[in-house]
Amino acid sequence: MNGHSSANGDDDDFDWDTEDELEVDDHAVSRSGVTVPGEEAVLQSAKANSSAESSSSKVTGHFVSMGFRKEMVAKAIEENGEENTNLILEALLQYSEAGSSKSKLIDHFKGMGFSEEMVLKAIQENGDENTDSILETLLTYAALEESAPVQHADCDYEGGFLDDFSDFSDIDSSSDSEEFLNPDSDEESKLLFLTKMGYSEAEASTAMERCGPDSSIAELTDFICAAQIAKAADALLPPEEKKPFCTDFKKRRKLDYDLLKKKKMKLERRFGDGDEVLHLPNPMLGFGVPTEPFQRTQRVLPEAAIGPPYFYYENVALAPKGVWQTISRFLYDIEPEFVDSKYFCAAARKRGYIHNLPIDNRFPLVPLPPRNIHEALPLTKKWWPSWDPRTKLNCLQTCVASARLTDRIRKAVENYDGDPPANIQKFVLEQCRKWNLVWVGRNKVAPLEPDEVEMLLGFPKNHTRGGGSSRTERYKSLGNSFQVDTVAYHLSVLKDMFPGGINVLSLFSGIGGAEVALYRLGVRLKTVVSVEKSEVNRNIVRCWWEQTNQTGILIDIPDVQELNGERLEQLMSIHGGFDLVIGGSPCNNLAGSNRHHRDGLEGRESSLFFDYCRILDLVRCKMAENR
DNA sequence: CCAAAGATGAGGGGTATG
DNA sequence: CATACCCCTCATCTTTGG
């Protein structure tokens, strides 16, 4: 996780570098992929280092920047010499505290068919945090092995690039280099800094010329990256795919980026052929829903998956390819249960759930919520035109339609006495489906009100209302939440098992979907430790907790990073172990509606999934110890 | 008058299904 | 091939509160 984790504070604080940082990641991957055709990658970079002035400290710095302790690195270098960074890395992995999770990562990629050597190399280049980058690098290696070797002479930048990138990637989080990022720094110091980062003087000065004297270090390195990537792309891509030179730097950068993205997709498709594909069930009934006859009451859990504690993980079903395989792999290879909440309420919500709960003797919350639009929103029935065939709403999302759109629809429809012509109907229906609009008057559609969303999702009315929550925030929090009836159905098996109540660790709690589900099931909440970064959401849960006269204790923690082994141990010794670890990690880098950063499980927010795993592992270890 | 919070509107593509 | 769908982000405008 990089320095400014999304778990604390909003992204707004870091506007200035977010985009660049992400792009640099991608550049680095593709660049390194091209400049490193064979197995000498590591040696090569080591050589480049030793030719630099203070090679030993640079090697040390490199590994320290990867998150290893300085003493450890020193020990590893002493044992293995500084020439073979591969050996050093291996040694570090062995005695690192994070060794277990790293070897898990290595195993993960080895399981995908990559050689250990390649995997280690890729991890070394990308760090162990960004598995997507690692995968991308591995895919590039694989592609390069297949295709003709790339000429080395083509690239002037090979000198220590790998290590330089690691150094650079560190700049954002290392406070003592902040001065260099100051756009006011004078030209000489910028030049010096760039060369210190390993770029050639020629590159640095070209970049300064092109970007102007006021450009920041970030802009300059971006430019250099783009120049390098352009070269790399030229070498990699067949001539017909080359784009004409584009003078607009930003545009050009985007072009290169898009090209490489496509390339990656192509590779993944080819590479993924051998892999098993995880299909979403159709209809999406999971192991069964209360309203349909299909039901599965038995399954065999992998040995490693069996609790305590019970755990329950949720995320969007329609994630990019491979994401659910990865999630499942990290959660003890349990088969995900994909369920569409349209079988529980009047709105669709396709989600995947991975849990180790029993699946027999489930029961639903009563009363069963209305399952079509007219029952859920009776006032719309009067105005619903016969040519709108919808009976269910689409997924309730975080944003709602603009007034301008509903106005356009009104104008389009009110021109006609009877039914509008087919093309108008098509347009209106398209927009209604896209924005979940309902008919609230003659020729009048409208987005759902927040309290209607609360009802559809199974929350008490006004659950998110007031207490400092704005309208937009309500939509956002609700859109990011559980459908309570669906989750409650899965959790219902706990009721008989824990008549005295349970201790819950609720990660990424949001507005408390899990807590509300358990409460509505009649499961007593003894202790709830709730981790949620949004203060507004924490207040919502706190208010709900107090007004429902809970007899247990609610502890809220704002930052998931705070929940380390020590803190967990403390909590568990005071309150007893946890019976249930529950949470849905952020989906915004997985969700289809995200136009900008649908980066997969390694995205800035969605990568918090790995914190879920980390914490679950810690709880499991401590629970096993105390048995 | 200003700054900050809130609301608004514009905006693409991956993945599955037929 | 077309079609449907998706726990969305960003820049900009508007409102609020001092």
C-alpha cells in the first residue's frame, strides 16, 4: 500500500499526483518489459548500479524502498553479496515478517504457470503490493519469450532503469524528497535530481526544454516516461499499429497508455486460454434463495477454509476477468456464491459472496420485502405507461439522474396524446433503465428518493437521513451498501448456533448493512468492532446503534491500517475472539460504471481487499492459538 | 465578499448473452 | 453481430455560511 492509503482521508487531499502516479505504474511495467528481454534483467540492473558512485547504498535503498528493514537488507547483502539482487531478495523474503504473504504471492503466480524465477523478477520490479503490475510484467515476459527478442541497442535508457523506477516510485511517499517536487525549484536542482534518479542528462534536459522551466519533477519524469514508452512501444508493436507522432504531450501519453492496455488485454486473452474460466451462474441464485425452488444445502469446504471464525466477504459479481479467481484463491479457494438481490427485493444487485458459513437451514427475514416495482412503490403504478415493461429496478448505484434528463424525457413524451412512437419509447426506456427512473406523474419520471433506496436495500427508513449527511452522500453510502435481506438470508444460520450472541469484526462497514442484517435476524450483538473510514457513515451506524437500544458494545475504528496484530490481540483478549468477520471491500476499481480507474483488484481502493485477507488471517491465527 | 461544501452534468468500455 | 448492464469519477457550477 502506498503512503496515502485510501483508508485514511479522501482522495481530494492528493489530487495533484494521483493520476500521474497511476500512469507511471503502467509505464514502468511496459518499459521494464521491453528493456528486459531475458533472464539477465537482474544482473543487468545490478551491474548498472555498481557502475554508479555508491552502489552498495543504492542496492540497500532499493530494498528498503520495497519495504524491508534496513538491518535486514544489510544482513542479506552481507550474506549474498550485492551483485546478485535476486539472491538478496530471496533471502529477504525468507526472513521478512511479510515473508508469508510474499511467498503466498509467489505461489499465486506460480500457480498460474509462471516460473518462480520470472515471478521473483517481476515482484522485484513492481514491489509486492501491486499484483496487477506484476501480472502485467509477467505477461510481457511471456510475450517476449514467444516473439523475437528486442534489440538492446534500441534503448538508451537501460542503465539501472529497474532500480531507478523503484526509487522513483518511492518519491511520492518519502517525505524527505518533497522538496524536489516543489515546482518552484530552480532548473539546476531539477536537472540534478533527475540525473540522480538515473535518467541521462540528455533525457533530463530534453524534458526540461519540452515541458518548460516551471514544470514540476512529476511532469518531467512523466515526460521522460512517455518518451521511453513511445520507444518501447515502437519496438514492441508491428508497424501498422504505430500512431503518428502527436505533439500534445498529454494526448500522446494517453495514446501510448491505451495502446499498451490493448496489448495487455490481447496477451491476457491469449494467455488465459489455458486457465479455467469462472462462470457467473444464470439465473444468479447462489446456493438458493427463499423464493425459488432451486436449492443447494450441502457443499464441501476446503479444509483450510473451516473456521473459527466464520467469515463473509462480498463484492460486485461483474468484476473484470480473473478478479474473482484471485479473490477466491486468497480466501482459501472457496467457491463464490453469486446472488442477484432481485430475488429478494425489487432491485437487482448482482454480487459475489465468499463465506464459510453452513448453507442448510437458512431462513429469510420477515416480512418478505416487495419484489416488484409496483408493490415497492405503489404510487408509481398509476403513472406507469403500458409500454414500459419493467417490473424490477436495476442496480441501485451511487449517483442519480440529473433534472435535465428527466425534463428531456418529459418533453419527449408529452408531445403525444397516446403512446409515443417506437423511437421515443426506445430512448426513454433506455434512459429509465440506465438511471433507474420511475414514473411519478403524467409523463414524469424521477430518480428514487433516498428513503426509497433505504427501503429497497432493507434499511430502516431515514437510516441515513440527517446527522450531517447530505443528499448526495446518502446516495453514495446507500449505493455502496449491502442488500440487507440477501445478506441476512446467508447469515441466518448463525442464529441457532449462537443463542447468546456473537462478537463481530465488521470491515468496511459503511452504513452498517451487516449489523442491521444481524439485528433484524435477532442475533444478539455482543461486541461489534467496526472499521469504516467515512466519518459520516460511522455516525450513521453509531446513531442506529444507540436508537436500537443495543446491549452490546460498538467500537469503531476509522482506519483499516490501524488494525494490526497488536491491536487485534488487544481487542480479542478484552472482548473474546470474533465469531464472525464480515465485510465487502471497495468495488470502485472493479465496477463497470467506473470510466476512469477500473484497474481491477490492484486499484487504489479495491486493493483494500488484501487488508481484509490480512486481518482475517490474523484473526484466524489468534483464534487457533487460543484453542 | 470569499472559501468550502454540495449538487450537477458529461462521460466509455468490459463482459456476458443471444 | 447487437443488446443490456454496471456498489462510478471528474470538472464545473451553485449554494451556504461566515
